[in-house]
Amino acid sequence: HGFRNRTFHAQQLGITVPMLNGLVLALTGMLYADFVRELTYVIAKDLTRSQHYRFLNQVAEFLGYKAYSSLFRLIKQKENASPTRLTRMNNPEEQLII
């Protein structure tokens, strides 16, 4: 189902939003929003290693973003550098094209 909001996920699990928040906190020690951001970052990082996702907008679309700028900001915040640097570290011979 891609990355949606907490209401969507709670409905899919048949629980309330507060129950989902408590469940994520109990299982991960993280707030729901922090967990989703971290998971998104990890998946985006993995996708940058893939031959199938050479463009940041492709990764963003796969992850459910309407615009790649939000994903760009997330990666930049986590890496303290641009996504281009992240991709060069993962694939020195290739560059993620923004």
C-alpha cells in the first residue's frame, strides 16, 4: 500500500490511531512519525543502490511522494549532504540524477 498516513495504517490493521501509536512505540521505542521517517530513509537508501531507480523522482514516486523535494529534504537531513553524495557513496561509478 505504500507509505500512507497513520489513519490509513490503523484502518488496515483494524485498530484506532492511538492504538497504532502505542503499538509502534512499544515495538520500536519510536513515535509513529519518527518510525515512518526512519523506515522511508532506509528504503530510499536501499533503492539508491538499485539499477532500477537512477532518478530521485523514481524513488520518490515508488515511496508514495507526490514530489521528490520532500524525499530530497529527508535524505539531506539524515546524511547532512545531498542525495547525490549518498548515491556516489553507494555506487561510486554512478550518480543519482536529480
